[in-house]
Amino acid sequence: MTAPQAYQPLGDRKVGAKFFTADYRVRTGDIDQDMRVRLDGLARYLQDVANDNITVLPFARTDPFWIIRRTVIDVLEPITWPSDFSVERWCGSLSTRWTNMRVRINATSETNEFNPEPRPNGLVETEAFWINMNAGGMPSRISDLAMETLMPMTDEHRLRWKAMNPGTAPAPEDLDLPDREHVLRITDFDPFKHLNNAAYFAAVEDELVDHTDLLDGPHRAIIEYLRPIEPGTHVTVRRQRLDDVLLVWMMTPDEAGELQVAASVSVGRIPDGTPS
């Protein structure tokens, strides 16, 4: 695969299915100089929503360990500051060991002295591929209680993994943009010594400074996690612009010192006229 999978809108919620809902508020720590909620800010919102959701689910004790393999973020209308926003979270599809969890974010924009002009309300659709893990860190069968909770939310019960990004990076000599180092900070890691999901998108936001045209309209960001990044790891960022898509590979050295892809990212425009 040399380019991201062709755009397909995310599926809607099953009619009558239960879902989790909560209300939040945009904070200034998640916005850029244009008052837009950055991709790393959206990733933090998704983590907060998942944490809040799991605490009220009946299988919080039987299935407490989950990791994310992929996150898809469709920014159909940017969320800006100041805004309140509501979220809806439900299971979009599942199998016996993993699920696609959908989160819809609807924002209601406001004005203040820093952003006084009326703006459209924000709308972001997301989907994350979650893998159920056991205490030993291995993929595990979802408990019967969790299956009983999640299955009624969707009619798709045979979810399979299929990559959406190119997982192999081109050779650096084949690219116009040179590799660069991305410096990680200890605050980028969670208590389990995993690089925080939002920290990956912070590196992507550094790249988008030179590709702001991709953010001018509806756009999709996809990140797929392929190898863990631990504290002290040197990260090399490789990037390629293909028409309306920016591809980013976050690479780390293996035991032999050879660079391997730890995460692949694509950020691209959503085609005009695509139903949302």
C-alpha cells in the first residue's frame, strides 16, 4: 500500500441502540493560534470520554485493559474556542477480541473578546479500534458480560483488522522532505510507560504547520500504532506529501539500530460532496 485507503464515511449509530453521552468544555490548552482544537486535543478528549464511559459500564471490572490499534478522526467542521461540546460513544462493530468504538463530538460555539465573530458549530466523527487485553498484556477474549453489553449496539459482529495507512515507509532518498528528529518528553508518557495517544498527534501538528491547506476544509486523520514507543526512545519522523494527503511515519530503532515504523499517520482532505 502506497497511499491511504480511499475515504469512506464512518457508519452511523444503530437505530434505538444505547450509547454513552457526556458534556465537556473546550479549554485553551487544546487550541492553536487560530482557536482551532488541535488533533492532539481531540485525542485527549477521546481518552477522557473512554475513561468516563468505562467507569459506568457493567464490564468495567471484567474487562479493564484495552489498547488502541487505530484512531480515525473526521473533522467535518472544526471545533473552536470558546465552545461547549457533547459526546456520544457507542460500539460500531466488534468481534470476540476487539471493537470499533465510535465517538461523535458536537460543539456549540460561543463568542468572547478574544474570538468575537460568530462561527459554525463544530462536528467531529471518530472511530477507534480497541483490543481487549489480559493482565499479561496479551489480546484476550471479550467477556460474556461485555459481549452482552456491546452486541446490541451494532449488527456487525465479525469485525476484522485491515490497515488503512501504508505501514512501510519509503526510503529517505526517495522523498523530497528529509527525516527529522522528534524529541519526546517524560510528560508524553502515561503511568504504564506508553507514549500517550495525544503525544503522537502533537508530532503530527508540528508537520501540519507546513501543510495548513489540508485543514482549510473537512479532513480525516488516521493513526495506526504498530510498535510501542517507550521512554528514552529516539524517534525519527519521515514524511511525504501526496496530492491532498500528508503521510507521516514515526520510526524507532530496533535492536540492530535499523529504523522501524512505530506509527503511521495520514492527514488528508475529505473529498467534496462526500455525505457526512
